[in-house]
Amino acid sequence: MWNYPRLADALPNLGVMLVFAAEDHVQTAVDKPHVHHAYDGFHERAGLWCRPNPDRAYVEAFLAHAEPPPLPDNPANHELAPWLGTRARACPARQWPQLNTLVPLAAVAETCDRTRADVWLDDVSAPLL
């Protein structure tokens, strides 16, 4: 936890996207302590822009014409409190296996768009570029 502020000193404009699913392959705790720890470090300790999972608009853009599954839309810089409900705000990849590929791609696209456009709002209504 103590090194996160040092990261912000070295990279003050770093934006962090935490990508996680409702069902993890190793971390089975329902309160997602690994996500909680990362969020607390990057955002709370270092003060960096931090978004839990990509914006729903980006995931839906990758789905194109398919009916979008029920996806959470967690704004950046807002803690997922209470953490015991984090699973409900995660990617439902077990029920929608295509999300295992699409959500990480959407996260990369969103992060690239935000970096290029220099737009770090907590939430967007549509893909930026």
C-alpha cells in the first residue's frame, strides 16, 4: 500500500482500469479483496483516476448488433461500497462467456480513447472516438 503514492509521483497522469469478473478463477471471496486493495491503492492512496471495469457504452459498442447482457456501469473514482456487493457490479462472464474477451478489449479501447482525447470524466454516455 505504501508504494502507490510513489507511482503517482512518477506518473501523475496515469489512468487505471481495474477489469474483473463476477466469478474469478482464483480469488473466490465475494468482497473481491484484490479489487478493493487495488482501488484503495490507486485511487485513495495515490489519487489517480481509477475505473472499476470499462464503461458499459464501450462493451455495448463491441457487441454491435447483439442484445447486450445486463452490465453494470460503475463510474470511475467511486468506491464499490459496500464491498460485499461487488460481485453484482462485476462483469457477468460466467452467464455471458463472450464477455471474457469483449470486456478486456473494451477496457483497452476506452483507456486508449480517454488518453488520446484527454477526457477523464467519471462516466461517458458513448465511446469517445
